[in-house]
Amino acid sequence: MARTQTMVQLTDELLTKLDTEAAERGMSRSAVIREAIETHIVEREHDAIGEAIAEGYRRIPPGTPDEWGDLELMADVSTREGLQRLDQEEREAGFDPW
């Protein structure tokens, strides 16, 4: 993988923390910085996906009728039809109604 050298300015305090982290982990400064940047970018991408999902729910709350119709109403109709079919099957099988 090709790499490009980039100059980054750090405070003395941050440089000390970076050196401590690198030494404790047996890594180079560059490796720690690369890892930190990759982690930061992945977290931001993850946050952006989560925000896009949340925005979708804010824009169209669950249970809101859409081009497919009113899902709650359809669930009630579907449940009623399913129970009616079960009642019919039980009657045909000779079972007494509840």
C-alpha cells in the first residue's frame, strides 16, 4: 500500500502522550497516529449511518401509512382473516367453537 508522508504539528503534551502510547504498545508514532485516524474516521462513518437511519424514522415515523398502505390496519385485517381461517379449519375438523 502506497503511503504519503504528512507533516503534523503537535503540542509537547500531545507528543509526550503519543510517545507513551507508542512505547506501551510497541508501535511507532506513525502506526499509533494511523490507527487513531482510522478509528476516528470509522466512528464518524458509523455515526453518520446511525444519524441517517434516525432521520428516516423522524421523517417517516413507524406506523405511518405509505405507498404500501396503512400497515397497522392491514395487520388487523390480516389477523382477523387468519383467525377466521383457523376457525373454519377447526369447524371442518369437527372441533367445537370456543
